[in-house]
Amino acid sequence: MQLSTIASACLASVLALSGHYVHAADDSAMAQARKHIAEQAKALEPALLATRRDIHAHPELGNTEHRTAELVATQLRALGLEVRTGVARTGVVAVLKGGLPGPTVALRADMDALPVKEVADLPFASKAKGRYLDKEVDVMHACGHDAHTAILLSTAKVLSDMRERLPGTVVFYFQPAEEGPSDFIPDGKNVWGAKMMVQEGVMQSPKPDAVFGLHVWAGIPAGRIAYRPGPTLASSDDLRIRILGKQTHAGRPWDGIDPITVGAQAIVGLQTVVSRRTDISSYPSVVSIGTINGGTRYNIIPESVEMTGTIRSYDYGIRQKLHSDVRQTVERIAESGGAKAEVSIIEKYDPTINDPALTEKMLPSLRWAAKDDVVQGPLVGGAEDFSFYAKQAPGLFVFLGVTPRDQDMAKAAPNHNPGFFVDESALVVGVRTLASLTTDYLFAGANP
């Protein structure tokens, strides 16, 4: 997951709950389902932790999740589910058909790890290596996808044990490459995990009426759930700029065209795209340059300079305007300096937008799962390819806190950090969350 840290001081307000969204006749069935979920989630906790630790000790980069996928498929087949493997290269999809007619719910977990060296002194700490961009790297589950996979496997077990009572169908997506493929191609011709899953038709047969997902998160107390209706995570687009000048001796700059100077002016100009040309009264936006490369020697003005960065936004209209304004700004600045600019913008993640009606409808489920420890969180500057599922069906994506409660939340090592740490006591809350979202939605849909 590409991210910026969730503010540790999540907003303390919780939407007031009003009315019942489940038919009164199903109150007893729902109560029985929740009782089953609570008991089974607790009973399965040792297996949940064992699975999480096994996956954590054997992390795999995007599109190389062969061991993880085999582990997942083996456990799902043992539950008697319909299982497909090799989806979107290394993904796994399983279908649980309930004993009663009703709607369809999809649940998603991502399986890939990151090119990060683990520093924690844990008995199951990763010592794995992998290849990323054709280089050998250390590999670690520094974003918690090991926890996601273990949580969803336990959820599948909980729901399978009550399949005869379930009114509808549950589809489990175990997705590869949320962080991107390890063999990433610089020209941008890549298809990332969720997008490829959708392109291969996982949301068409069966077609879900709702899709749910969660992400473990540092800086939130273990077991607390943070949610947000509407735009929640930003879109993420790669910005690549090449300034073409004319090489010359640095002592005679007038004989050439200096792409370094033009590039510096372009960087300054890009700061005005958000501050002066974008309406941020609704949602914020970001345009950042992260790398600059150019030149071979101190006294040679180079032929070209290359820069890369990111564009983030929460609204589709603002996103497209940002793209247009970035291109125009860079190209016109380059032209004013006698240079030429090549601007490439690669759309990677869409903004993750929680369906407002679905979010409000499922708030009681979140409150039950987390024992009322639920808060509305701020916008997140990171991005998630769960957004591709949420474009196909109403979606809800929430954050599960995993920082020990006796720690300073503001000082917790964030996701993607070598010191990222998961308080495993929170994982059973994740199982309760996904299982109750599923059963509550199915019972409500079966008897609206």
C-alpha cells in the first residue's frame, strides 16, 4: 500500500446510530450468527496467529506469492470451497455458497510483501530474499498483508462452519501484487493486482452486491477500527518528466540550453498547480517530485534531465484537471527556456471511495466487532487498489489498529517501515469485522 501515516488522533466522533437495518424477523438469526462468530473467532485465534507467523516468516513480492497462494488454496479446499488458483498470475479466489438464497458479498485480502529488511527481533522475523527490479533485496511483510491473509482465511473458516444458515454467497479474493509487481516495467505497461483480478472477471461470476476489505494500520490502538464514508484514500499517479536541452561546457552556458535550470523552474512552477490552480475547498491534492537525475560531470551542462514524482487526489474531476495543469505548466516553462518537455502521467490507483449508504448501513457491524471502539478517521494520502473493486460494486474499506495500546501512537513505526509491528491481539477483531459485515449484510439483503 502506498501511504502517508493516518493521524494518530483519529476523530473521536462516531456517527449516531438510528433504527434497525435488518428485518425484525431476522434479529434472532443475526444474534445467533454473531454468537457463532464471537465464539469461533476466539477459538481459531491460535491457528490465526500461527498462519500469520508462517506467512510473515516467508514473505513474497508481488506476483511471486507462490508459497502463500498454495497455503491459502490448501486451507480453502479443506473447507470444501470452490477454489480457483492462478488468477491474475498468483491470486486465489474461493466461493462459499450458503444454504439459503440471498445476496453475494466479496471479501478481499492482499498477499504480497515489500522489499524491506526487517529489524524486529522476533522468532518468526523474515530472513527472506527476493528479486525486485532485477536486484536481490530483503523481503518483509512491512505493510501487514500477512495479517490480512490470515484474517481472511480464519473468516472463511468461521463462515464455512455456518454455511447452511447463510442466506447468500461469499466470495474470497486473495489478491497478489497490491504493492505492484516485483518485475515492474518502467514504461508503465504493468497491470497491478486488483486491476488484473477485475479484468479477469472475478467480480462477474459471481457478481457481488457489496465488497469489504480492511487494512491493519500503525498509529491506531490495537483493536480499534477507523472508517470514513466517501473518499478515503487518494488516487496515485506516476509523474515522469524529461527536460531536453542542449549540451555545452558549463563555462559557456550561452552556447547551450540548460535543462537543469529549466527543471528547477518546472519544480517551482508545479507547486502552483495545487496552491493556485486547484480548488482544494472540497478535497486536498498533492503534486510532489521525488527524484531528479541529470548530468555526468561538474563542468558539463547535460543534454537532458529526468524527474519523477506522484500526483494524489480524491476526486475524479480534480484528478483529470491536475493532469492537464501539470502538463501545461511543465511544457510552457520548458518552452520559455528554449527547452522541450516530455511529460508522462501513468494512472495507477483510483481513489478509494467508501459507498456512503453502505458505510452507514454497516456501522453497527463495525461497532459490534470492535466492541464500540470505532472512530471516523481522516483522509489518507496513501493509495489502495481496493479502489478497483469498489468501482464495480458498493465497497467499504476500513482500518484496523495494530499498535500496542501502551505505546505513543505518534511514535509508532508506520506501515512500510522496517520497524513496522503488529500487535496480534488485534487480529481476532479483524475476523469479527469481516465475518459480521458479511453475515449482517446477507441477512439484511435476504429480508430487506
